[in-house]
Amino acid sequence: MAKKVKPAVSSVADIGGKNSDGLEKWLPVILAATVALLFSSGLNNEMVDVDDHSATTNNPAVTRLDFFSGFNLGMFAPLTWFGYAICYQLGGENSFWYHLFSLIVHTCNVWLVFKLLRDLGTSLYVAGFVTFFFGIHPLQVEPVAWIAGFSTPLFSLFLLLSLRAWLRYIRTEGKGQNYWHALIFFALAGLAKSAAAVLPLTLLALDLWLKRPFSRRTILEKVPFFVLALGMGILTLISRQHAGLPDQPADFSVADRFLMVCQTVVFYWKQILFPGRLSIWYPFIRDNGAWSWSYYAAPLLLVAVLVAAWQLRRRAPLLLAGIAFYLSNIALSLPFATFGTFELRSDRYNYLAIIGILLIVASIPEWLRDRKPALAGTAWAVLCAAGLVFMVKSGMRIRDWQNSLKLIERSMEAAGDNFGKAYLWRGIMLAEQGRYPQAVQDFDKAISINGKLYEAYRQRGNLMGPMKKFEQSVADLSVYLNVVPDAAAEYYNRGLSYINLGKNTEAIADFSRCIELDPGFARAYRARGNTFLKLGETEKGQADLSRYEALGGGK
């Protein structure tokens, strides 16, 4: 019989006999059911205007079942799109099915986390508490309640399956099919989201946790995983470039990036332990070009924690194991660079990484029991109380995701205006609701804060026409078109404003540019044709109106 690798942390004796067996069997089920009940309160939440429609009902891969045709939102995620497609076939734009699928996957992950921790040798108590907090923590609301965030729980599902297969491979000393199962699950995780590329780093963290020897074999066995991860990384760069450029170009130096990375790790730890003021954005803010003291203190704190974890690796092994697990899973999401239009930090990046910090916290009562027994009971009580507080806070956070406007306003209350972008986003939502004056006020505010938010000029310019403020419409759209000169719809809208200002020649020039960019833009032919007729150029006018009819504009 093959030897099993001895876990680095011996299991503390669980409840004995049959009771232990029963708890081992039913505890993960109870935990999963609790998590499902909590998140079921958000099943009727709306699709929010933060990428939900772009990821699903406006995604050709979903609506046309063409999962390998290209990129969407800077991602190549055919397995995620397949999940969306099932929901789309079941209910179209009905948000219920998308939320249900996300809840099911998160619930499965709760069960898998418990099993993984038991496979790693943690006690029943520690595994139970870590799993409970993993399932109900307020930071988990974003990846689960956000339809466009479904890729995070989904890739994590396959990553957890891969880790469990890897542990079976280790314990059978390389025998059986477990190695290939781990590799296949890893590949599937990458097809759900390329962020799965963290897995090889996590395998190294598990080597440290299990005290596996550093040898030629333990290096070579991971080579296929690193090669696959490299492929995922290259695909990420390509897909992010396809997404476009950031709203505001990043001008951070190497030294800035170092401080930002360190501060982000510490910031996330604070959010995990004391999850207050949650937002869908956490901007990096410099006061007159200078970072706050927390950025300079973060590297020192990180070094202190890492040194302490290493020195205490024998007396408190889960401290080092937890930190290694956390850092390995968050590493590729840290702000080393800005790719595409994506935010630099977010709650969802902690989805799996959070297990490492929770492992440290949940192990404190057992650590105290062997050293200061009088404090162990208090520590368990604190954990239980924190669990209840976190559940309540998660329930409130799920309600924040009820609709787009509420989500944006809650985030503004928690983390400010994000360099004016929050006003831009809220203005777009207000405009979609027909609340034009309020939307314009938000666009005004966005531009006053950040004059480089050209999308705010576009949005405001497009509203000024229906509001009969044609000079402002022309001015705003001109600013936008100077930066984005291939926006056909904006040339058309500016042309309409020119007509209302009596500037027919300028209008014809804009309609012509619109048609040049988009020959199928039927309304531009009609508008240009009518303008030609107004100027007495009957032949050109009739030709354009005929083209308009031929394109189906008269239907």
C-alpha cells in the first residue's frame, strides 16, 4: 500500500465515535444549506448596469451559442459563457436564473472548501469555521450577487476540484489518474476565467503547508501546470488589450506600484477581518501627488508579518500556511500594472484567497487551548459572534445589489466618487430612466472633477439635443469626437444639433462622416437627404432617401 503524506498540522481530536462520523458527513451539508439560504435573498435582484447585460444578453457568445468566437469584456471565458447561455435559454433576460446558477456554484464551493481543508489535515472545528466564513463573508457578496462576476465562483469550482485531485495524487505517491485529473480541472478553470493561472503558485503553497521536500521531482511535476498558466497569462494580456484603454491613463512609477501592491494586501486583510464600507471600487488616492502614511507603513507591516510567520512556523504552522495560501491566490490580481479598463482592486479577487486568512483566524482558539486554555472559550465565542455579524452584513450587502442605482450610491457612500467616474455611471443610469436633468447634473459633476472623462461629454452631449440645448450638444460632442473620431452615432447626433442651429452645411458633413464610418446607418441617409432637399439639392436628397428605404428605414 502506498504511503500517505503526513499532514503538516495534526488534527486535533474531534468529537469521538459515531458522533464525529455524523458531524463529518452532515456539517458541510448544513454549512452549504446555510449559505444557500443567505444568498437566496438576492435571487430576485435585477441585472445591474455594471457589465451584467454586456456579459450576458448582449454577448454574442451567449445569445448565439458561439463560445469560441472571440472576447467579451476583455475576457475569453467559454465555460462561463456556456453557463450564461443555459440561463439565457431558460429565461432570457430574467435575472433569477443567473443568480440561481451563481448561488448553486458558490454552494458547491462551500462543500469543496470543507473537504479540501479536511484533506489538508485541519481539525473538524477549524474546517467548519473556515468554511462557514468563506460562504457567508461580506466580501463574497460581490462575486456571487454580481451576475457579471459569475466567472469567479465558476473558475474557483474547478480550481478546488483540481486541488483535491492534486492532494490525492500526492498521497498515492503519483499513482493513478489523479495527476491528470488535476491538470484537466485546471484547464477547465482557465476556460472559465484566466485568473485560474494562480494554481501553480497555490501548489507551491501546499508543498510548504504539507512540508513536502524541495526536489527535482516536486519541481518537474509542476512544469505542465506552469506552462498552462503561462498560456492563460498570455491570453489575459491579449484579451485585456482587446478591451481597450483605461478611462484615465495610469502614471504610476515602479516605486508607486511597489507601495500600491503592499498597501493593497494590507487593505484586503483589513477588509477581511473588519469588512466595513464595502464598494465596487477602491481607488488609489494621492493627496497632491503624495501617498498617505498607510502606503509607506504597508511594506514594513508585510515584512514583519512574513518574518513572524517564518519564525513561528513550528509553533503556529497554520500562520505560515495561511499567509502562503492567501498570497498565492491573490498574487496575480495585485496592481503590478493596469490592463484594459479593469479596476485595480476589488472584493472578488479575494474569493479563494480569503481561505488563507480565515484559516489563521479559525485556528486561534485551538492554539490557545494548548497554551492558555482559559482564553480558548472566549476565542470560540468571538468567532461565533463575528459569524453572526458577518451574516447580517452580507444580507445587507446583498440588498445593495438589488438595482444599479442603489449599488452605485452605496459605493459612493463607502468609497467616494472614484475620480468622478461614479457620477458618470450614475448619470448614465439616470438617463436610462428618463431622468435627464438629474443625469446632466451628474455629468456636470463628473467633468468638473475629471476633465478627461470623455465619456461624460458624450453622454451629456447626446442628452443636450433632446433637451433642446443644441449649442451645448455640439460643444460636448465635439470634445468627444476629437478624442474618439470614429464614433458614427455621435456624428449623427451632432449633425441633428447642427440642423437645429441652422448650420446645414456642417450637418451634411457630419451625416456624411457617419455614413462613411457605418454605411448601414439608415437614419443618417434620411437626415442627410432631407437636409439636401432643404438646400434645394433635390437629386442628392432623393438618392439618400431611396437609400434609406432600401436599408429598411421606412418599415
